[in-house]
Amino acid sequence: MNNQLAAAIYNADEERLIAIANKGIYKRAVKDAESAEADIAEYEASAEVSVGGEKCVITFPLEESRCSCPSRTVCRHIITAVLLLKKRIPEQWAAVEEDVKYEEEKPAEVHEIVEEKFVGNKFSETEQKKIQSCAEMCMGLLCGVLKHGLVRIPETAAEDFELAAVRCHGAKMAECERLMRSLGGRIADFTARRASFDIRLFTRRLMETAEHLEHLLSDEITSDDLGSFRSVYTDIKGELEIIPVGQRTVSGGEYAGEIFYFVNCDPNDGYRFLTFSDIRPVFYETGKKRPQAACPWGMGTPLRSMMKRRMKLVGAKVCEGRLSASKETIVIDSTSAVLDCSLIHSLMVTDFREIALRLAECSSDRETDRLFFIYPRRMLRYGFDKNEQQLVITFEDHNGCTADCTVKYRIESKVFIEQLERICKKMSEPSEKVYTLLITAYIKDGELCFFPIEVYDFIRPSELHTFSLSEKAELLAEEGELAEETGRFIAAVGDILVRIVQTGLQSEHDWKFLIAESRSMGMEGLAELISKTAAAADSCRHSIKDGSRRALDNMIKLNRYIIAAEKRTGSVSALNKLYKGE
């Protein structure tokens, strides 16, 4: 084997091998290597190792090595093969650095190449190739899902996506790691047949991931394109006074922990609501030991025990409405929190149309921009929808408009749903009590929906908050009929992408109606996008060549159109339905 491969194998210590695979695979490979019998053949630029019934081709860089097993990423067979080869490499390579790869090509310029890894925030050619190689591997996994469909997805798919996320981490591709890990978690939900799996959400996330990868593969990338492992926080000058208003447990996905919600006491601040997240990744956790609760801001007690205290902070830092756990942030004063106060009263919404309008005008996806206190006139009904596997609570506002508050069932939300059902039972009984809720609002299928965070039975404003639709809002509401019709058609276009993800490109799909209908509605641009996507999808069924990549490229463009159209039509449709309900 050549010098660069020999040096890479000899210098592949535990840290490097874990970086290109993961800790579990490395430990398994170490055990396998202790008793493995292997056939080894060395060539100029590679080495072939037959181990564990599989054949591995070890190349430079090591993460691009291949194995005959079904895994699409660096598997235990490859790591075992590297460990076995390592025993055969002479000690003369012990002190050789990885930059030996430049010896044969440009021996006089080695120092210059190593030092100039970045030009500004752009990557060197070598680094860019490494990143794009990882992106190609991730794109291959996405194409595999489209080619076969979720119904025929391999049992190892969730693991393959997780290993791809690990490789992305090694390449410092933070955004790609997050997206691939999210897909892997949802595939695990699908294969385990969990009620929490949402095929529409999975399809949307797959398209989002594919669009990000397409950007990395088609453009000259910079460090900004890869995302950041850490958020950038802004210092808040002076004191920040906050009132705790709720907390929510997060579990069952890629992360677990608690989110704490606060109201900013400064009415002139851009962030009326603030959050603090005590959330940890669970993809590497194996032990059952409960992690220690967060004690941020110099407090000697967990934050959850301070959720009835009004706090004053100095040195606070915020990023998109999220408070930092920085050691520079200190609680300098705390008093008993009173939620039945004028500050909370000023934030309470009594007309659901106000929420729909604010969502229509909001261009941000921040959770803090979708938080509201609602003060409904009454609860109309509640019950568990067995078909959708969710608890549905219908509220009526003081203007006669209605909206549903829903919680999807999953094993982790069982206790929360049972608590809500007990509260709903109390709300349905004759009583002088009134109820206020802290909710997250969103638009789904052209209707306003809520997710409950906290329910209070002791907050009662002295007078109702008045709201009247502006002229702009009335014009939006007048467009509602057209928006509803367009929205239903856009949803039908989105359904065909969902069916492709579910059944694969090899299955037959009916595109003719969608093309004809989009043209009859005057949407020629959409008709063209559907036609191109249909042609690419059909070619996958009529050709022995793998056309999944071309089909995916067209699906990305079509999905981009659907998202923009849904945002516009969904908000207007929701506002119109509430307006008609007056």
C-alpha cells in the first residue's frame, strides 16, 4: 500500500476511529479484532480485508472505505479491518502526520497547504471535497428512501442515518447532522409503529434535508453554510426581569428534558416571551441514571423549584428568545410571582382572529413568536380521537369563534394527556372558575390550532381585551374562499409527495389530474413543476438506471412551492373561517 494509506492506518487511534464511526461500533470492532481471522490483500492505493463474512476495501481517507455488508456508512467490519491492518504496519509510521498525503504531489508546498486551510470563511479544496463526499453519502440515503419507499425500508435504516449524522459531526456539518439525526429518529418511530410518527412531517423534513444537501453539493460552500453547533447569544444590557409562566417536558425524540417559559417584564422589549431549555441529546445515552436538573444563573437550587419566583437577572444573554445558561448571568433578586396581574392581563387574547392575523403577518418560525395567553369564553367539548390518536379540546372565544387544542398521543405524553383530561372534566362542570391557557399557536390544513403548555384557573382580567379587524385583515378574510379552494388543491399536490415517500418511486402515481387542474386554476408555474417531477418519477419505473437523484431534485423545487403556497393560503383560510364564525 502507498505511504498515505499506511500512515493513515497506523495513526488511526481510538479518537479518530470513533470520529468516523461511533463509540459503540469502535468497542465492538475492538472485541472482534481480538479473535478475528482475516484474509488480507494489499494493493497500491487500497487493502482488501475479508473479515466476519464480509469483504472490506480500505482506502484513503479511511471514512471512504467500503464494505460488502448492507450498511451505507462506516461499519464495524471496516473498523475491525483497520485494526487488523494496523498490526501489520511498521513502527516507522508512528511519527508521520496525516499531511504525508502531499509528499508525492507537492513536497515543497506541504507547509503552505496545511496552514491555509481557510481563505476567509471559505474552505480549502481538500476540506470542500471532504464535506461534499459526506453530503453525497447523505444524499444517497435520502435517494434510497425515495427509491424503495418507507414500506420497504431496510431494518438498518435508522442506524444508517444515525451513523451518517456521526460522520457529519466529524466533518463539522452541524446543520446536516441535526437534519440527518432527526430523520433517523423519525424512521425509528416508523419501524416501531409509534403513533407519534407523522408521514407528512417526515416528508417535509426529508425535503428540507435534501435541499440543504443540494446546496452543499452545488455551490462553493463556506463555514456559514454548515451551521453552528452552538447558538450565538446577544448580551442584554442592564437588568432583565422575568416572570415564570410555565414549563413543558420534552421526551421521545432525539432530545429530552424541560423547557421553561417566562414573560419579559419590559413591555417595550421585542421579546415578550422568553424560554430556557434544559434539554440534552439522548442518542448516545445508555444508562438509566437521571441527569442532574439545571441550576443556571448562579442558583443553588434547580430552576424547576424557582418557577413561582419573579426573578431579576444581570448579564443575561438571549438568542431568538432563548435564554443562555451562561455563568455570566446571575440572579440578583427574586420575589413571589403573581400571575393575576396587569402585565399578564395585557397579553391575554380573547378573540382568536387576533392570533390568526398575527400568524399571517409573522415571518419567523421562533416558538416565542407563536406563544399566546388565551382567555376563552368556554370549552365546548373534549375527547380522544382514536383515528388521529390525539386529545382534542374545542374552545370558543368571546366573539363566537372556535379553535381546537390538540395533543398527539405517544407513550411519553400519556401522563400529560391524562392530566389534561382531568382538567377538561373540571372545566365541563358548572363552576364560577374561569380558565386561561398558555398555548403555542399554528396553522394546520387552513385552520387555527393550539398546543397547550399550561392551564390556570386563577387568572381573571378585570375587563376583556378588545380587538377589531383592520382593513388589511378584512381584505385577507375576503380572499378566504379562494384561499380555501387553492389550499385544498395544494394539499393534494403535497399528498403525492407523501405517497412517493411512503411507497417509493417504483410505484405508479397519477399526475395527470394535478397537471390539468393546476392549469385550469391558472397556475402555469405549478403545472410545469408537477410535469417535470412526474417525468422524473416515471423514468425511474421505465429505466434500469437509478433516476432517484433527478426525481429528488424536482421534488425539492415542488416542495418549495408547496410550502410558500401553504403559508399564504393557510393563514388566510384560517382567518376567513374565524371571520365567518362571528
